[in-house]
Amino acid sequence: MLTYKNTSEIEPLESILGQKRAIDAMEIGLKIDNPAYNIYLAGESGTGKTTYAIKALKKYASQKSAHKDWCYVYNFEHPREPSVIGLEKGLGKVFKKDIEKLIETLLDELKDTFESEDFEIGKNQLIDDYEIQKDALLKKIKKYGEEKGFKLKNSKVGMVFIPIKSEDKDDDDSYEDSEEFYKVKRELENMAIQVVYKIRDVEDAAKEALLELEEEVAKFVIDPYIQSLTEKYEEYDKVKIYLNNMKKNILEYVYLFYMDEDELKDKYDKDHFLKYKVNLFVDNDSDKNNSTAPIIVEMNPNPSNLFGKAEYDYYNGNVKTDFTKLIPGAVHKANGGYLVLYVDQLLRYGLSWDILKRTIQSRKISVDTQTSIKPESIPIDMKVILIGNNYTYNLLYNYDPDFNKYFKIFVDFDDEMDKNECNEEGIARFIALQCNRNNLKHFTYNAVKEVIKLSTKITGDNYKLSTQFNKILEIVVEGDAYATIRGVEYVDKEDIKKAIDERRKRLSRIESKIDESLEKGFTLMETQGRRVGVINGLSVLNMGEYSFGRPSRITVTTSPGSKGIVNIEREVNMSGPIHNKGVLILGGYISENFAQEFPLSINAYICFEQNYGGVDGDSATGAEVYALISSISKIPLKQNIAATGSMNQKGEIQVVGGIVEKVEGFYSTCKRKGLTGNQGVIIPRNNNRNLVLSDEVNEAIENGEFKIYEIDRIEEALEILTDMKFEQIKKITTEKLREFSNIQNKIKE
């Protein structure tokens, strides 16, 4: 690394570290403008994938500016299907205010106009003309009736004619009974009916003229404002259509604009003027920097949060909603930009996942109101970024046929990186960044080296560094706390060691209980002497984020028989499939190396003593075969040497996991029972690079107090455990198995 006194002297890390493959994949995914090329970003927690994703999206979002404002407005032609209008970002708010101002202005000016003296004069003129025509018709029929001897009177049933002579009581009634009387009366009644219809026609013509006058006057007021807005939004055809339809509707209901408020409430729907409102559905001007495409991270992707909803009112027991109550979802807000979702949260809502796929496919989205209104769909242009793990990716890829259609870019974050000067310097710069960002004490050079050692230990590989920066950050924060307790200016090596040790103490309750059981003799374990058919295997116990190794006593008993190798754990359902496979491999190795001249006739019982929690994995197969051969040959094995390693049927030793925990676990046991200088562990040679041991164990190895034996084959381990050549062991074992075969043959005979 670069030489420096503390991290305040170096430049903080601003880029992602150790993820070139993932960065290249992300870059190409963001550059491809295709609706099928959405991104699945996978990796272990704490590798920085979310932080990197947001940073990368901000970079590309600054290069995009095609996102729009979206408004829902009343559809005057189809009232149950609200129309959507897309406007240049920032213009939605202006459009909403323009329409509000228009309606406010028209309410004032139309009321003033229709209450003006000029309008009243014109209106009265029309009414007077109607009255003159009506009077003329009535005078004409009245005069004609009088000429025929009848007088016109109004009654509840309409106009009636009464004979003039009938008013003189002394006259003879014979005329009223004559045929001529009834003929004249019928003629007058028919004329009266015709006059009534003519009066109605005149009245209708007067009303029509009055409406035309109102419309003409209203147009005179409305047209300049509508024309002004039409010119302002000349580029938007849907706005012009909306304004034109609004104008027609206002003219149709112009009387509502000058009606008294109380009268309006009593006689008409109070929500009538809602149709003239604008629902600013998506407002991209609300952000300070509205020139960049939106980046929406939805933490709770239920259907409503993702795809919008409609609010409701309860009116007389009924659910009521309208276009002004439509609420956008994350998809609407991300339109023209990027939508970031956590896949584990998304898949909790099966409906959300299905609708999201349909949205990507159709490239449009509406709002499911679950009521009678059906808002117009909005065209969608966005890129979806799913953040999850590799396991979920494999499940979706294999079991959802649509997944690969819509998420063609896989960004795979690694949990480790090469251990080189560049990456070590990167960790130092990461620490500098966190110190500046979180107001922590800066780290000395030696403290940084200690953090790098921890990073290597996390990977379990001497040639790798961890990219799980959340674990590194935890130690950085805790190291700062212990430096504060010491009252020093900088975090030093001893503070990091203290933080690591204290973290181990906090998480090691179960480990302490097991150690206590070993010390008190409750758990049988020998670290000295020799035993036939007994060996110390090594296992790893995982307790959440903490894991530790402990030896496990493996015993094998054998006798002549035909049962073969019996896995006692399997017989009681305490063995996993991988361990079962490993035990079966033992039979293959024994048959090939010791029973080529006679049938293998053996009863062998393998057991993990004092195991109450089950066992799985094949890392103990090496130890099991050593104990098996020991039990058959009666050659004792050293108890001061534990063994781990997976084997194949040819006797080759294969690498295993958790090698550090296993070695340190047996060292801890030997230390508690007393180090003798001849204790150690047999491990696969290829696991050498994984020995990222603690300083204490390394020091014990350097001082000769503890040994590591690296092997490639089973034969090497047997020689170490018995101090005998394998040829001699093989000869003795073969003879014993021959004896078993002969005994079994005699039993059969």
C-alpha cells in the first residue's frame, strides 16, 4: 500500500471496488434502450450493490430528459373514462393553474356580464317582442269571437268562449240550442287551439333567441380566454381537444356560472364544477433538479404503491370516486426514468409481479380503481432494476418463463476480490470515506493493515479480499468507539483488535458453553495418546453471523458380516444427503484397495459421538476412513492429531470449507486440555491458501507448539496418524478383511 500516517492524508474512495464484471454488465444494461433489457442486480448483502446502482442510475439519469408531467382531466365525451394529458416536465403545474384561473375568471366575468344593463336590455327586448306577438294573436281571436257573438275568457282548462247573449237573463235560450250556435262555437274553439300552438311556437322561438343571446354573450366572454390557452398549448393536440370540449360544456351549462350560490346548491349537483378541475397526476417539477430522469426506489411494492389507486368517498352508503382522486404509483413516477425494486419484497405480492410484467410487455399503465371509472392508460418508458440474491435469480429464471424475456441483463456482484496493492489501497480509501462521511476518527496505517487482515479472513483465502463492506464498516465504527474510550486522536491497531475480540465475545455464548463442557469432561475428547477406531474429526457450527470450529469424536467398530458400512447417523435420520454420499464412498475405496481377492464381508458402524444436532457435508470422509481402517487393522491412531478432508473413491483428498474455523477450533481444544507440542491438524494440501489463521495460532505454529499437516492422499494421513508405512498398514488391513470373509463364508456354509 501507499505509505501514509493516517487515512486523512489519502483521497476517499468514490467508486465501487472489486466489481469490474458487475460494472461492465450494468453499463451495457443502462446503455441499451430496449424494454426487454431490464436489469437484475444480484449479490451478497453488504457488497455495495444498492449504493452502486443508485450512483450509476444518477449518472445516466442526468443524460435523459424525456420524462413528462401527466394530468388526468374530465372526459366530456365519455365521462366514465378520464383522459390523460402528457406535458413537458414542469408544465403540468402551469396547466393546472391556467385551468383554475380560467374557471375563476369565467365565474366572475360571466356573472357580471349576465347581470349587466346591456344584457338585461337585450333580454327584455326579446321578451317584449314575444309579448307583442302573443297579444296580437289573442286580440285577433278575441275580435273574431266578438263578431260571432262570443266573448273570450281564460279558465283553468284554457281559453273558453261564452255567448254574449247568455249574459242577458231575459233573452230566449233557443239560440244556444241551435245547430248554428254549436257550429260557430266549434270553429272558435279550433281557432283557439291553433292560437295556443302559435303562442307556444312564439314562446319557443323567444326561448331559443334568448339562449342564442346567452351563447353569443358567453362566447364573447369565453372565446378570448380559450383562444389564448389554445395558442399557449399549440403543441399539445389533446389539450386543444380538451379546451374545445370544455368550451362546449361551459356554453351548455352557462346558466350555472351566473346563478346564485345558494340556488346552485339547492337545485344542481354540487360537484358539477369538478369536471373543470385538473388532476396533476405526476409532477416532475416538484424536484429541485427536474432536468434529470426520475429514480424511484419503492421499498413496499404492493399493488397500490406500485400502480396507483383511487381514493373514495362514502355518500349515502355508496362508494364514490372521480378522476380528481386518482393517486399515482411508483411506476407512474418512474416513467421516463428508472424504477428500483427489492425482489424479496416484490415477490411477497404476487399480483404486483404479474402486473409489472404486463406493464413491461404492453408499455402502458393505468390506475385500477375497482369502480365504474376507467382512466385512460399512460404510455410507459422506464427501466426496471431488481435487486436481490443469486438464489432468487435462479428460481425466477428456471420457474418463471417470462422472467428472461424482460430481464435480460444479469449484474452479478462478487463477495470477494483479488488481494493486490490496488484493492488494498481501495480499502484504505473506503475507510477514509467512511471516516469523513460519519465523522469518525481517522485510521493509522497499522489500523488499516489490521482491517485488511480481517477482510482476508472473511473470505477465508489468503489471496482474496472481501467486498462485503458492511462487515468492514462495522469494525471501522466499533474501532472508532474504542479509540474514543482510550482518548486518542486516531484509531490504531489495538483498537481494531479490541473491536474484533469484543465482537467475538458478544457472539460466542454457545462456543463458551461447549468449551465449558470439554473442560468439565462432559464432552469426551482426547488430545493425547492413541486409540483404535477413534479419531478427532473437525466440524463447523454456524450461529447466525458467527461460526466456529470444534473437534468431533468419530468412532468406528467392525466385525465380520454382510451389512457393509453402516452410517449410524443415517439410521436415525440425523445425516444429510452429502454425508450419506461420503460414507458410501468409503466402501468404494476399501473395496478397491483392500478386497480385490475376496468379497468384502464386514459389519462397520460409524458414529459421531455425542452428536445431538445432526451432521451433513463430506469433509469428515477422510477422518472416517482412517478410523475405519484402524478398527479393521487394530492399529491405533494418534489422538493428538485431528483430521479433515473430503475424499473420493480413489483415495484423493479434496478441499473442504471452514478450514480456518476447524484448525482454530482444535487448537482451542488442545490449549484448554494442555498444549504438548505434538498436536496438530491434517488438512488437504489445496486448502493451504485458505489458512487465514489468527495471530495466536500462527505464532503457535511458528514456535512449534502446533502443526499443520498438508496431504494429497489418504495414505499420507494414515502414515502420519500411525507412524507406519502404508504398505504395512495395507497388508495388515487386507489380512483382517480376508479373515472376515473366511468367517462369513463358514457362517454361510
